[in-house]
Amino acid sequence: MRVAVTGGSGFIGSHVVDYLKAAGHEVVVIDLLAKPHREDVDYAKADVIDFAALLSATEGCEFIYHLAAVSNVNEAFEHPVYTVELNVRGTANVLEAARRHKARRVVLASTVWVYSGCREEFVHEDSPFYMPGAGHIYTSSKIASELLCQDYWQLYRQPFTILRYDIPYGPRLREATVIPTFLHKAFNGEPLTIIGDGSQHRNFVYVEDLARAHVLVMNDVAQNQIYNLKGKRRITVRELAETINRLMGGNIPIEYHPARPGDYGGKEVSGAKALRELGWRAEIDFEEGMRRTIAWFAQKHGYRLPKPALQLVAA
């Protein structure tokens, strides 16, 4: 089957491409910023905001995985208009391209940040949003994108699947996120700085676990459904810093700074639906995933692993 992946040269997208290729699919990567990491895929240098280019790039594709977006919340805060342009208009363009090509499905990469607008602490795919609680341009842009998917089904019968990612990590991680920031500091002997009191929690999900789900949602059961993709357990930002410190020898100081506006404090997200309908759940434990991530990060940047980390990676 021929499938397209917007943002397929990025962190998550590149792993999704790997899993789609392993499943035997023909893949076209649609990305404006970089070429694919592998040569056995087609490549279209196109911006999802450019509808004509996107329409051409997705011709003949039965599934369109839409991962291209402003996904860094700090960038969204600094560039709100562009974030809305790329995240919302880009999604509309993908849906319209799919409709014109009569694609079997659009798979939208969304986020558990949408639950910021939920009043309950334990949330699932049908939890109602309280719109004034969304709290961030990034969050609102993803809620709007999800609404567009629902609209395109109701109005045009264009099928969709929405995947709400928890916080992904692993090899090829983008630099402007908390784990690379902590790792650069750790390798350079600088303090790890935590925004707020460190109680913010996420179910960090290893990127290969996340990518595996994208093949499973090709099943008919996933049509017009939403799934939470969460890690094995809750990890606080404080535990993240402490895990990096422990894996790298235990001599890295940890400092605390004031909280930023609109941050997602974290909810208890249910992963029951993905397990029940797709047979998917995260398999990689956080500490094991961090061992792999630290080893990849050190190789990429030419850092020398401290002896404790070398022993853990070797184990």
C-alpha cells in the first residue's frame, strides 16, 4: 500500500516511516525541512500549507499520516499565528487532499495536551473539554485539528484516526525538548533546571513503541476512532532529572525555577482503549529507554559516556 507521512523526516515521523517500511508499505515522505533518513522511500519537498504541492505529493496514497506541525510548546508560545497556520490550516489541507484523492484514512498526530481543558483528573478519549481550560496556543491548535477531522467525516465522509501522544523520547529526539536539554547539561557538568516544582508528570513513551501503533491503526477497527498512546507509568519531571543523574553517575545538581504559563501539569490518561481495540501498549520501561537514549545522544554529539553509563548501556 502507498502511504504518505507528513513530517516524515522528523523525530517521530522517521520512526513511523521505519515501521511502515518494515510492514511492507510504499512510503512517500513529505517534509519541507529535511530529506528522509533512509533512501528506500520517495520524497516530496513540500509544505503542508501549500495545498497544490501537498495535493500532488499525496496522489495515489491510501493512508496519509499527518505529523507535520509546530510541536514545541515554546515555539508555539513565541509564534502563535504561525502555529495556527501550520497546525490548523495544514490539517485542513491534508484532509482536503485526502478527500479529493478518496484516501482510505487520515491519521492525525495529536497530543495528551488536549486534556488540559478537561476538569477530571482521570481522562479517556471521550472526556469532555472545557474550552477556557485549554490554556495554550499549541493545545488549542490540536483541539481545532481534531475538530476538523470530525467535521470532514460528518460532512464529506473522509475517514480519520486520531492518535493522542504522550511525551515521546528516544533516538533522533528533537533538540529543543526537555530530555536533550537535560542531557547536554549533564554531559557538560551543568545543573539540571526544572521549571516549577517538578511534580508535573507525563507517561513518557518510547518512540519505537509509539511508531508501532501507527501500523496497527491501519486495521478497520481504528476508523474514526481516537486513541491515547501512553507510556508504561507516570514519570514526574523530577524523576526524569533524577534518572538521568543516576544513570550518569549521580553527581549532577538539580535546580528549580518558576513555572511557565500554560504548562500542561499532567492528567491520569487511560490507555485501555488502545489495548482493547489495537492490542497496543508500551513495552519499553522508562529506565531502559533512557539508557538507549543516552547512548544514542552521546554518539550523536561526540560526548564521552561516564563509566556508570557505559556499564548500564553494556548491560
